[in-house]
Amino acid sequence: MKKISKKKIIVFGAGYWGTIIVANLLRLGCKNIVVIDKSGSNLLLIRKRFKNKITTSINSEKYLRNKEYKYCFIATPPSQNFKLCKNALLNKKNIFVEKPLVNNLKDIKKLIKIHKKNETSTFMVGYVYCYNEYVKRIKNIIDKKTLGEIIYIYMSRKNLGPIRNDVDVLLDLATHDVSILKFLFDKIPVIKQSIKYNILNKNNYDISNLHLKLNNIKIDINVSWLHPKKEREIIIIGKKKMLIFDELEEINKIKIYNKYAYYPKVNYFKKILTEKARIYRGNSENINIKSNDSLINELKYFFNCVDAKIIPITDLTFSQKVLGVFKKN
């Protein structure tokens, strides 16, 4: 990665996620950051936090037209993202935009068309779990057939807040899990049944239970921002072994259980008899790995993609496929 301190960077959005991105860019050694937001109060807060380490402005066009600022990070509501992304592309910026990119597939298709005309820029969407060391290890475990044939996956992502008005709980939370599935299997699941509850606001869903299928794998995704206890858990059931990834565990986040259940094969004459399922219980295994901060991994990867002219794994097409699980147009 070329010397990062000299890179000139625009960050759109001085809210919750924009502040996190700025903090991590500073951790990486970036020294030329301008934060742009329409809200004067947001800019005041971010200036107080980072003091003289950043510049702030309400003038987006000034910096978009400035060719020295080649990197553009967008952390604004999806309803604002299309216009910002379009302008950044037309000004040949390298773009990193936090998911969800937009609210509909039509806007993604338009951005893909614009981007194809501008091959000089990199466009990456921030699906942070695709850069998580534990998720990468789970992919390695699946690829090595350690668990045997995968037959069922349960994913839970719950907490009390933050509650958003611009997107529902599906685009806010469930897109994380669909992006993980896409990363693990390089395929997109199909929703077979969707149960959604709009409790706080009739125009927005707060809780959702999804039943999906990916090839022969049955999948449940449960998401909520109205839950008293924080949960970040993935359970993968294979024909040989079972795996649990509990993101909130301080150590031993990944555990492999040498357990499975099956019905024994019976010959023709025994088919009239009822066979009981057999359960096998063996020793369990904790997977310990040295994990780096996922967002730092993601930001480094973005800069490397720009420098090496590599298409990011979470590019516009990736985002289009993930959003396509929830949106038809």
C-alpha cells in the first residue's frame, strides 16, 4: 500500500458511522481528511472529537472537483447515496460507501452503468463481515469439508437499537448475514418465507424472521433492533460436525462440536419398523485465531484495491446481488 499519509480523502457524513470511519482512517495514518455534512451541529461534534486532525466543510462540490482528493468515503443515509455516488463517479473518485448502498435495484443498475464508463476508479461497498478474520476462518472450515455436507444454518443479529428511519431492519441488519452467506458459498440464498413486524412505525419493520434456502441448505435469519439482549451468532449444522460462531465471546468465538444426529439405513425387511435417530457426541474443539479489527482490514483492502487496480470482492455487483434478495426492483 502506497504511503497513506499523503492520500487526500473526502468523508461524506459526520454522523455515527462517518465518525467511526474517520477514527479508523486516522488510525491508519491518514492526515488529509475533509469531512462534509449539511448539518452544522454534526460538524461541530466531529471537530470537537478530532480537533485539528481533520478539516470540515458544507461545500461538497469544491472538494469533488478537486482532483487531488482521489478517495471518497460515503457514510450517509441510503436515500442520499445515489446522488453522492453518481457525482463522485463523474469526478473520477475512488469510492467506498457503507452498506446499504441504496434502497432499490434501479439505482444500483444506474451506478453500474456509470462506473463501466469510468474504468479508472474503484467502487467498493462496505460489507464489513467479508473482511472479518473469524468469517474467513469459517469459510476455510467449510471449504475443507470439516463439518461435512452443510444442511442447516441459523443466524441471529439482535440488539436494542440503534433504530433507523431510512431503512428497515432487513436492509440494516439482515444484509450483513446475506453478505456472509454470499462470501462463504459464493452464492445468494432465496427467501422462502418472510415474517416481519412493524411495531414502532407502520412504515418500517423492526423485527424479521426469514426462512431461506441456498441449494439444499435450509437457513433461518432472525434480526431485531427491539431486543433486550445483544446477539451476534451463527450456527452451522453439518452431517459430520456442528459449528457455533458467537461474536460476543471474548475468547473462543468459534467452537466446533463433534456431534451429529442421523437415522441409520435399514434394509428392505426393516422398513416397516420405526427406527430411532442416533446421536453421536465426540470431543469439541475451540478455534483460536489472531484477529485484527474488521473495519481496519476493510479499509486497508480498499486502498490496496485502488493501488493495485483490483476489483473489490464487495463491489457494485456484489451489493446488487445482496440487495436483490430483499428487493425486486
